[in-house]
Amino acid sequence: MINLIMDNPGEMEVVTLGPLINLALAYLKEPQMAVAISDEIILKKYEAHAFIETKSEQTYGQFVIDQHHLLRKSVNVTICEEVDAKRFKELLFKNII
């Protein structure tokens, strides 16, 4: 996956349907992969700081996104809020048929 994305910058779109473990591991191995993925289907996105809560009893293990930058921590994720559903379906069907 890494080679395919890196050999075709801006041309690859990653369509995910479940846990992103493989994508996360690939990103850890090759961080520049993120800028090589096409964001053609992404219509609205924002950057934020995100983390897994480990200090509270009530929310332990929850994925937390500081959308309004209240914690004043550096950005470490890009959150996709809206996608081109038609294009997403086209990519999905093209890749599973």
C-alpha cells in the first residue's frame, strides 16, 4: 500500500470501511504518505488535536478531538466532515467489483 501511494502521488484515494489499523501502521512507517493521498472526495475537513483519554474514570479510553483548539496543543489529525457521496460510492464499487 505504501509503495502504491508513494509511486502515484495525488492519484490514490483510500476508501476505508472499518478499523484503520493497516492505514495507521503504514502511516507510521511512511508519514509522507498522507500528503500523497488524493483528497478529491473530501468536501469539508478541519485540523485538530486528538488523543485517547487515559486520566478520567468516566471517559477512560474515549477518542477525544479538540475541535475548537481549547487545549492549545499542536494539530495532529485531519478530520473529514463531509465527503462527495457519489464519488465515494463510485470508488467503493470500483474497488470491490
